[in-house]
Amino acid sequence: MKTLLIVEDEKMIRQGLKAMVKRSGVKIEQILECKNGEEALGIINHQKVDVLFTDIRMPKMDGLTLLNKLNEREDSPEIVVISGYDDFSYAVEALKCGAREYILKPVNREDVYKIMNDLEKIIAKKNRVIEKLGAIEDILKQQIKYILMNSYITNSELKSFKQSFESHWINSENYQIFCLREQIALPEEVEAIFCEVEEHYIVICNEKEVSLLEESLKEKRIGLSSKHKGVMHLRIAYEQALLARKYAYMMNLPCLKYEDVPMQQNTKIDNKALTKFVQLIGTERYDELSETFESVLGEDLVARMLYKDFEDLMRKLIESILEHYCSVIDPIDFGDIKHFYKYDTYKSYKEHLKHYLLMLNDKIHSTHEKNKNNTQMKEVVDYIYENYDKDLNMAMVSNHISMNYSCFSQIFKEYTGKNFVNYIKEVRINKAKELLQDTTKKVAEVGYAVGYENEKHFMKVFKSITGISPTEYRRNSDLAKKNDSYSI
């Protein structure tokens, strides 16, 4: 057993009883103590207690009052009453109130050992029954989930499931189904079945407890079915609740009953406006993008739609965005966009969608700019390689591609990894190396051929990049060629 609680106002008796319980041979995870029924009730309200040893005469709340209060609970512990000879008539009354055993004071350890071993067997048997009932409940829940998820379920399948529910309240009493978007903790006093079906959560509730559950779920944006009875109507009730939930979502309502679903308009989707909106993403036409967004996806428009028209609109929008911009879309971020019913209302989804599309707009615009810059920088590099022997400067080259001078400097460095001046130097010196290796031109002629009119300036730049002079570089190259010829 997990928890045992000793309720006794005399400390010595509590401690003695605790010692006997520990030596009984029964494994107990936790032994708690308190002085009166009021404290005991507080403990039992906050955690499950398997066995309760309680005195009868105690201050604040006596044992009999405690037992009467516990008698109202479904999960009350196994109770052992401790009484004196003078209290024996009370002990009899305690047995009528649900006590399993009683012990006379002074407490005898053999009595405690026997009672503890008997209670261990009772609790073990009770747990096996609970586990078996839990397993049956799990099977029934799986069958319910199968019924709800299969729109083409046959009557023969339903009839076979009906036998499993022969003694269940679903088959004998009226029920209603709640449909909502998030998992919830059901009130303990509510007899209901909770399960997840696709993107929604379903609560099947006994008719007499619907108002209680409705009150606790009033801020959850729910759809509520009509009253039904029996397994054969589960699928119909689910479809009603789902439909009501979808319209509650579209119309920004906290709760919508199936009976109150309004007559909506059959709306023809403006495919031209939708296409225009998608094509505006990635441009700098923000005002036009925002205006088109409202004309296609405005809340007032959606609130008047049939849910099928709304779902068709969202499907076309999502497919179109993926088709045009899949290369820049983050699949994780876009996952929330695709599952629009996961939001409380269309209003909250629309705000998220708008924020996402503005981010996507900036990302696409930035990508376009980067691609444009890369194309221009490739043109610049080609121009440099074609004209390195001329008097090149950054102003001349930036004018060549009609780009702002200061922007050019930054973009060129991002593209090549070097600033403009150093890049020109490297191109020229690399070409000079080729001429020094492959021609007999003088050093001054080589420098002039790569754009340096001043021989001393050429030699200075060459040495700053290679570490040696042009003459030393040529000598080393000639020596390397001779060594290669000897090795052959």
C-alpha cells in the first residue's frame, strides 16, 4: 500500500501505533500523522490515502464526523477505528458508517498485524479490479475514437461495438459531445470520456452534467452537439459538435451549440484577388499587400462563409504560398500556418498569419536583393578581370553597375570577402606572377602590363603580398623549373 494516515490526538498513542504498523510486515510507502478529523480531511482532500486509523473522541472534529464526511466520497480509504471501552457504542456506529475494523485501547500489536495483513489483501484485490475496469475503459475509448475518426463506418461495425457498451451510460442515457482545440483537465465530479480526434479534442458528457462542464469550458471556444443516446449516434453527435466548433472558430464565439449554427452564405472564392495577394508577397508594396489581405481574408468575410468554402480558401492560399516560395519557407514555422484550426479563433489565427506573411515578405525581399546584388557583383568581378591593366577605382566600377558608392563598398566586401583596393591588388599581382613565370618581360614591363605605371610602386605592392621581390620570385620559379627537368 502507498499511504497510511493515523488520526489520534494523543502523541504517544500515535507514535506507538506507527511503530506497530511499521513492524507488521506490510510494505508502506508513507505513514502520515495528525491530531484530529479536521486535519485528516485536509490531508485526504490533497492526496490519496489507502488506510486510515482514527480515534473517535478528538477535538475540533471527532472520528464519527470524519467518517460521515468520508462516506460521501467515492475514493474513501479503508478505515480502522480505535476506541476505548467507553466508546464501544460509538465504534459500532462507526462500522455502520463504513469502517472496516475497530481496535480497543490499549492497542494490541497482534491485532494491528492481523488487520494490516488483511487490509493489504483487500487493497490489492481492489487495485486489480480498478486496473481491470481501467483496461475495459481504455478499450471502450479506443472503440469510440475509431467510430469518430471513420466517416464510412458501417452499421455492422457499429452493431458489433454496441455489444461492448451494453452496460455503459452511453448506451442507456442521453449524452452530448463537446469539441474543442486543447486538452483539458475534467472536473472530478463530471462523468465524461475525453479523447483526441485529428486536430480536435472531444468530450462525451452525460446530459445531466453538460451545464457543469459547459460552465468550466466557457472560455475554450467550443462546439456542442444536440442530445443523443447510444453508440449508433456517436458519429452524428461528433459531426454536429465539430461543425459547431468550426463556426464558433470562424465567428469568434466562445461557445456555439449545433442548434444555433446560423445559415451561412455560399461564397465564391475570388481566385484573381488570391493570386494577386500571393504575388505581392516579397515586394515593397506593403499598403497594397495589407489591403488585398483584408479583401481576401477579412474577419467579416470569413464569418459569413460556409465552413467548406473557408477550408477551400485556406487550402488554396497555403498551396499557392508553398508553390511560389517553398525555397525560402521554414517547414517548422509553416506548420502552424497549415493547421489553422489549432488556434482558438480565426481572429487569433489571422493575426498570426499576417505576422508570418510580413516576415516572409521581408525574407523574400531580402533574398531578391541578395540575388540581385550577387548578379551585379559577378558582373563587377568580370569587369575587374577584363580591365585590371587600366586605372581602376571604386567610383568608376560602382558607376559601371549604377550602384551607390557606399553601398557598393559594403556589398563588394560581403561578396568577395575583401575590400575593393585589396581585391584589385591580388588580381593584378596574381597576373604579374603568371607573366614573371611565363614571359621574359622586364619587371617594369610586367608592372605596366598589370596596371602599375610606376615600377617602384609595383615592386612595393608585389613584396607586400608575396613577401619577396618580383626578381626573386622569377629566380625561384626558374630554379623550380630546372629542378623539375632534372627529376624527369
